[in-house]
Amino acid sequence: MSATRSRRGGPLVLENHRCQKCGGDEVEPYEEHGGHHLGCVQCGAVHDELLPIYRVKQLHTVVMILTNLVRSVHLKQQLSLIDPNPPLNFWRVIYGNLMDVSVLEWCKLFGSDHELNQPTHWKNVFLDHQDFRDGLFQHLQIDQEKWDAYWTRMKTYRDGQVAHYDFSAEKKIPYFPVLDLALESSYFYYGRVVSALQQFGIVEYPHDLRKSCEEFSVSVNEIGKKALAATAGMRAEG
């Protein structure tokens, strides 16, 4: 990477595309002299012709993470509504894993904005940070201070209880994060990504993720009730 280049996202492997100069298959976006470009990770050769392909793949990846996140949150919420405190460790493990996955996925999108390690973070997907932030806060009906407090709670739980273990994390976050803002912020991000994909003529995803997930929740509730009822008479494990 040239000293005049500023990275704008992490590297991606583009299938069926190789650098004609060195044969490499990884490219990464960068900014130089006010312009946005795409360069070969191995040799630095410019491949701006692949920018649309990189962009579409990046947006598709964000959609997959968002979908997994919101489904995990809805599944956790519905199971907790049916039985908030199941006696079997079988269910307790599932509840806990759903919480951890939800926080992990959210942090891929809203946690650290490191340009190389988190190419799906919103700051590395949408360059107009102020526009995205203003829209997000308006959607959530919160201000910067409340967002920062929520971000810290989620990030601390992720860093100290999920991705790593910090003995002091329990004092910092003595309770599980509430996933309401995680869900709402994901709905907002999804809307922006789907709109961006539509500019490339890609319309395969539901326009309204909230409505789609409400239908998912109905199905989850029905399945969850039957599954929890089927195990209600089982003896708790040792």
C-alpha cells in the first residue's frame, strides 16, 4: 500500500477475477487524492474496473450478517416469551448462544470501525458518515450520548464475555445487554443496504426486514411452544 493511499475497507477475494500483473485474487478499496479506487493486495495494481463487483459483494455480505442477527434476536425473544427461565440446560445453552451470536453479529456492523478488520462496519460501507448517523439517530429516536452508552454496553459484553474473557467484565456489565436497539439499528442499516443494492438492479431481498421478521417470529413462536412443551416433563440434567 502506497504511503499516499488510505485504506477504505478490508480485502475481499473476488471469484473468477485475478490481477493481470501478479495473478493475485484479493483486492481492497482505498482513497487517494480524493478519489476512491480498488487495488490488488499483493502488488498494488489498480483495478477500478472491479469496484462495482467489490461493492455488490460487500453489500451482499452485510445483508447476510443483518439477516442472521435479526433472526437470532427474534428467536431469543420469542423463546424467552414462552419460557423465560427453562429448567433444562439444553434450553439455557440455546438462549445464551443466541444472545452471544446477536451481540457478535451486531458488533461486526456497529462495533469497531477498523477498516481492515471490519469491512462490514457501516462506516466502511457508507462514506457519508454524518448522513448515516443522522438517519440512524432519527430512526432510533436517541442522541449521541444514549448511542454511546448502548455501544459501550454491547462492545464491553462482546469483548469481555464472548470473543474474549475479562474477569472484570462482570463488574462493567453486570447484566445481559438488551437487544431492542440492536434490532432497530439493524432494520435501519438493512434499509440503506437494500437501497444501495437496488442501484445495481438487485432486488432479490425483501424491502421491509421488519415485516419479514415478524412473519418469522410467528413461526418461531409456534415451533418454540411445541418444542418447549415437548421437553417440559424431562428431568433437569446434572
